[in-house]
Amino acid sequence: MSLLPSATVAEIARYDGQTVTLAGWVANKTEKGKLIFLRLRDGSGAIQCVVFKKNVPEATFAAAQQLTLESSCRVSGAVRADARAPGGYELDVSALEVVQVPAQEYPIQPKEHGTEFLMEHRHLWVRSAKQHALLRIRAEVIAAAQEWLNSQGFVRYDTPILTPVAAEGTTNLFATEYFDLGPAYLAQTGQLYVESGMMSFGKVYCFGPTFRAEKSKTRRHLTEFWMIEPEVAFATHEDNLVLQENFVSAIVQRCLERRAEDLKVLERDTATLERCLPPFPRISYDDALALIEQNQGQVEAATPIPWGEDLGAPHETLIASKFDKPVFVEKYPAAVKAFYMEPDPARPEVALCADLLAPEGYGEIIGGSQRIHDAALLEQRLREHGLPVESYQWYLDLRRYGSVPHSGFGMGIERCTAWIAGTHHIRETIPFPRMLYRIYP
RNA sequence: UCCCCGAUAGCUCAACGGUAGAGCGGCUGACUGUUAAUCAGUAGGUUCCAGGUUCGAAUCCUGGUCGGGGAGCCA
């Protein structure tokens, strides 16, 4: 015997006139004497179920009266199109099987709550309509990203989460003891490892959680976030930018196609998303400095900076505000960037790198570069950054045996989702966000 | 690590040194079209913690705890 429903709310229209059994949770209930309205949520959507006292046995009506918010139940009845019902269809209930009525009142009410309260109840909050829509969009972003790369001939190549050394510096790492082999660190990128796969398969990507012990307390930061990192052999910096704009556009367009309902729930203005088609505008770091100079005062704290200094968050906001599509900022001073970035042959003081800034102030969603493919230069950079060259021998090997120019990038799933969904804070784009002052639940 | 803000009923908040309050939610009752229903009734408090000032502290002061926003850094 199965307890599975015979239909889902998402496909209710095809059952018009038929009797079906739905299974789910009570999202809302209104009693009106001999009439009870239940809004039933089944994971695929929500539908209004109507219980008339005269249409059901006394015990069934009594059971319906007992239901409270988030009670679980199985409901049978005839599907009927009704203009009065939200969603266009409702269920005329003929039978009701209560699975559980909570002993205590469900904490989250259909009204305003504070952030702290909601975060404390994150395990329940994910049932709410807005969170449901947001997490569905996250799932779509992930599926779209992987399926698009697969369709382009990429091979998924999983990189380790426990690593012996730091890729981008040592201060922002979570450490743990690894048996008798000393400290191990949670990966803050899969990039170095994925480069080995690039030499094996040509086009690869890794996808998984990454960890940064940064004491960041902003709406753009999590200590644990998910990143997808493609890497391509023989790809130059230029090729890399083309790949990124095609990749991001494909993800956005797929969300527009398949998650229109969820974007509507979130009241997302989709106009800027629809414009998100290649090519994306590109400006150099030098142009960015000029742009900041010309527009000072427009964004608070976006004050002019001397050449060689990295852009801050307010600067990125100002730059992004000048474009109606994602914009690449390329060729940063090599000194402020990671050790593995290839210098521009025409101007060795800048790196062949780019950040992709999302429109509307959602910040940097991609960071990428062409990688150094010369073993001697790479080793020199390791030394300049004070990194232990012995630990990077395997990484240097990649440049000793058939080295080729290659490029890649990393896209943050949460930041990308926050932008597409139009959510202010990225903590809502992952089921259980990990932040500086929160690890529960 | 630094700067700013906050903590009062289950939730969202008010109470300007002088009796601890409202709305929502809960519970009880009424209602055949509700969409976060409406109406009537009802229960519900260690005002984050510790100390201080004062005749008197939710309110002022000091320290702490927890949380929120931002910076730096990054995706």
C-alpha cells in the first residue's frame, strides 16, 4: 500500500472534473461556520480545499475543524475550476485523512517576522512561499549551470574538500586535524585541483561547497558557499570572457523560462534579466578608476582610489549601476590578485583576469583569469606570495608536462541566485546559511 | 578586527524617570465564499544578564551576552 498522492497541485488542471487524492500540509485555514477553507501545500504548489459540512460525514468535518497550521493530511475530492479560488481551481473535499496535528502552535505565522526569529526557525521557514520559490530558483541555477556545461562538452571533475595547503592565502581557512598528518583545511576553491583535470579532459568543471573563515558580516557573504568552477585548456583570457557571458546568459534565460511562477512570487522585475544576453560590456580596471573619478558622490564611500589599489564594494556598486547588463571589469593590477594569474604580455603589471559584476547592486558573481602556464614564472610568484613551494610541486608539475595556456573562473551559486531572484540578502538562497554569528540550525 | 544600531507577551511593536500596553496569533463562541476573513469574550510578562544612580528604573550610567546593518576581504 502506498500513501503517495494520486495527483499534485502543479498539474491539477489536467484533473479537472476528476476525483483525486492530494497529500501535504495546511498552509492556511479559514472557518466560516459550516464551511471550512483549507489551503493545502503539497510541495509543488498550493490549492484551496473546501469542506462543506453537508457534503461530508460528521467525523470528516470534525477532523477538518481540528486541523491547524502545518498539520499534515491526505485530502480527496473533486477538482473544480472556480473563479473564486486563488489559482483557478479548488478541491471539493469528500474525504480527509489527518496524518498529524501538531501538539503545539506552529511558530511561523502568515505575517511579518524579524530576521533573527526566522533564522532561528530556518528549518521551518523553508516551507514559506517566498523561501520555497527562492530555493527552487537555486536548484534551477545549479541544474542549468551543470547541464549547460555538460552540453558544451565539459566533464564534471570533483575536487577535494579536505586539502593540505591554502590556495589563496592562509588566514581565511577553517582547519581541522587530519590524523597524524597535521592540519587539513576546508577547501576555499577547487581551482588548483580542477586544473589537473583540464590537462586530462580539456574542458572540466568542479562544483561543491567552499569554505572561507572570513569575518565578513555583510549581505553578500557566507562562510560556506557553493561554487562552480569551469577550466578550459588552450583558452585565452578573451575566450574565458566569451564562455562566461554565454554561461551566465544561459542560466538566466533558463530561469526565466522555467521559474516564471517563482519569480512572480518573489515579485522580481524580470526586465533586466531578459536583457541579459551576450555580449556583456567590458571595462578595464583603468577605465573603472576613471569612471569612479567622474561619478564620485553618486554612491556613498565610492571615493577615487590610486592606481594599484583594489576596488571596494561601493566602487563595484557604482560601476554596475552604469550598465543594464552584467559588466566585466578586467585587467586588475597583478599585485592585488592571486598568484596564479597570467600577466598581460603587453603590460605585465596587470593580470589577464576579470570580475563579472551583476546589475542592480548584487555585486561580483564571477571571478576568473587566464592562469600562468610557465613553470618558472609560477614558481617565482609562489615565492613572491610567501607560499611554501614544496607543497605546490604537484601544481608545478602541471606546467612541466605538456603545459598549455588555459583559463577558468568561479561562479558563486548564492550570489548568482540572489541576483536572479532579486533577494537582498544571500542567506535566503541556501537552505542553511553559515555565517559569522550563526551555525544553528 | 573596526564603525553604527537593537533586545519589553508566542510574533511585530508602543510605553518621553511615576500603575506593563496594543495589534496579530492562541483558547471559547457565532457565521455557507474565506484569501494574513469578520464579530464577541478570554488567557498570556524574570521588560536579555549583572551591578550602579534615584524616594521610584523597561526608561539613566557601567560592564557583559546575544543579534542586526556596514567596512576590509572575497564568489
